[in-house]
Amino acid sequence: MRALPLAVSATLAALLAFAGAPAAAQDVAGHLAAGDAARCQRNPQAAVMHFRAALALDSLSYEANWKASRELTDIGKLMPDAQRDARDSVYAEALALAHRAVRVDSMGADGHYMVAVAAGRVALTKSAHERVKSASVVRDAALRAIALDPRHDGAMHVMGRWNAEIMRLPGLTKFFARTFLGASVFKEASWDNSVKFFGDAIQINPQNIYHHLDFAEALVDADRAAEARPHLEEVARLPLGCDVGDPTYKQQAAELLQKITRH
């Protein structure tokens, strides 16, 4: 996925300013509600500020921890390579918050889901060797979330993408991982598994634009472009949701549809 456009300096300034500011005169529940509202205005900067405020009042709030992790991950996705160091710090904090959410409530699916998401993002900042080792962490956390909540479409999406990313690796890389790094989980990856997990995610939440786009990309890479077309067309029809990336996902879907149409 390409980086999304954002005035990164303004984002970082807002986050840094808020980190040193006193919490607003509002209770934890109020900040959580305000954060949720900001998210659905596709404003992750405002959302994370409210979740930070909730954490300032109660650092062991399960909901504030995993939701702050989610918003930080979204903010990190918006930051370009030119801000790599700052982006790495944002992802590292997102992972730390996700781990804390799991420590607070190990039976909460959303905490494990965010460990999978944030660990995957942190892995992108590491060497190839470290990325391979992180593959097991991402898989295990996503599967744990699914075990706790069999209808967690976000965790289903992670597993769909996990299988697709493994299948996209060159054969020699996968052989090296299995043989020298002991990454036996790589043997479990397949395009069929990717299709199944993405299909389950969409069945649970058919309005999610990102589900359809990532599924379509996996289908194209699996040489099943004809099956990708309906999902790309569905992206164009769906209304924007709470995900800050939705406008860009729509653009990417349109570009991919045009590309496969030319071929």
C-alpha cells in the first residue's frame, strides 16, 4: 500500500503538545466516547488525543489502550518514508499499548488483534530476518483474537493478509526461512487460506472498504483477477466509513480496476 497523504509535521506537533498537557476535565468514559466520535470523523489525531487523556486518568483502561494503539497505527500509516524515525516511534508505542491491553485483559480479542496489527507494522521497520521472526507473532496474535471472538473481522483480515504476504515472498526466501530460521508456520500459508480469511472478514463486515481492497489485491496476485473485479467495483459503491484511509483506498481500488481492465 502506498503511504497516505498527511501534513505529518502538524500531526506530530499536535501529539507532542498533547503529551505534555493536562488531561481535560472529563472522565474516562467521556474521553472514550469523544475518541470514538473523532475516529468516525476520520480524524485519528483528535481520537488519539482523547484516548491519551483517558489513559492519563486510568493507564489500565483496556479500551483506551487498544484504541490508542489503533489510532497510532493509523497515524503511522499516514506518515511518509521521509519521517521514518518518527513513524517507527509511533509504531513502537502502538505495539507497547497493545501489549498493555493484553496484560490488562488477556481474554479481550481487540487487544490481541492490535498486537497482530502493530507487530506487523513494526516488522516493516526491521531487517528481513526480523520480519520473518515477526511473522509468527502476527499469526499467533491474530489467531488468538479469532479464538476469543470468531466474528472478529479485523483479525480475519490480518490472517488473510498474512497468508497473502507469505505467498508473495520469493520461493528462495521462504525456503531460507523454513530451513535456517525455523519458521515452520510459513508452510501453512496458501492463497486458498488467504481467500478464506478475507471471505470470512467480508461476510462479517461487508461495508468495510479495506477488506474488499486487500482481498482484491490478493486475488490479483494469485492470478484470479476476474474474481477481484466485483470487490473493486464494490469499493466504488460503498460509503466512506470510520477508517481515515477510506478515501485513499477508494482511489487505489479504482486504479487497480483500471489496471486489470487494460489486461
